[in-house]
Amino acid sequence: MKSVICVRTMKIISLAIMGAALALISYGCSSPQNPEATANTSGSPSNAGDWSYTPPEGFEEQKQQDRGDTVFNGPKEDGFQTNLRVKGGTNDRQTSEQIGKDILKKILNQPNTTLKEEEPYTLADSDCYTWMVSRKGKSGKIAEQRQFIVSKKGIVVLFTLTAPESTMSKWDQALADSLKTFHWGRSQ
């Protein structure tokens, strides 16, 4: 059975801090900000803070460890746990592109990190920005990270897919396909 997350976003002091934490292309994971989110019971369609999304097939939600982002684990490949993090927050002062460029600036300050692409995007008829970076780990293997940030009326959602360089193209396409399920309002 596919997981669907539907959440009412919580106030985040600084989305840039969240981006910096994700920028490390970390291997550790955390889980939902709202334990009810995966049960599809939080919020209402009339609340602008509600959104819904279904991850790519084969990705399973990780059990809650703390009250942060929702993490879905994909397959282990090339000694790496492919994963997708989804985090919601608020920022009514910046566009998706401005927030994305701020996060990207912090990411690119990390050692052995290279920007592969970045561009404006549209998701669910909303302002969105996407980029991909690669990072060489201590083992010499390269992990790639694709991020999408979408905003509407001050509500912001960040998607972060991390996979080995050798398999990123298939997961990048799987993420793009699954983003078609993203919409503002609760899942029906």
C-alpha cells in the first residue's frame, strides 16, 4: 500500500536553517512532523497550509524518530540508502527561487560539492525551484541530490531525493513522476 502524506505545516523559524541541515546530503534520517500526517487526518481542504503527496513506488516511510521531516527509504544501492525527505514550513517573505538559491548557496559551501543544474519550475500551478548537486564522499563514491522547493501563499514544501550517482537518473525520473501527485489540500 502506498503512503500518502497530508499535513498542516508548522511554523519554522528559518527555512534556511532547515536547508543547511539537509545540505549536508546526510545519511541519517528523521520522520514526520505530525504523527497523524501519514494517516491523512490532519487539516482541512479550506486551510492553505494543507498539502498532499504520494512518494515513488517502492519507497517506504521510515518510522518516526523525531518530529522533523518525513523520510521515505528506497532501495539500498551501491552501499547507499536511497531516500526521499519531504518537509513543510512557512516563509511568506521570499519566493521559491529566492529560498532555493539561499539553500543552494549553503549546500555549495560544503566540501566536494558540485552544482549540476538549477532552474525555475512549476508544480501544482505554484512557484517552484529545482536543482541537483553531487557530492563525493570519504569513500570516493558520489551521491547526488535533487531538490524541489514549492511555495504558495507563504506555505513552503521541500523535497530532497538523495541517491548514488549510478542510479540517480532513474530515481530523478521517479521523483518527477511522483510529484504529479502533489497538490494543495487534503488527499481524497
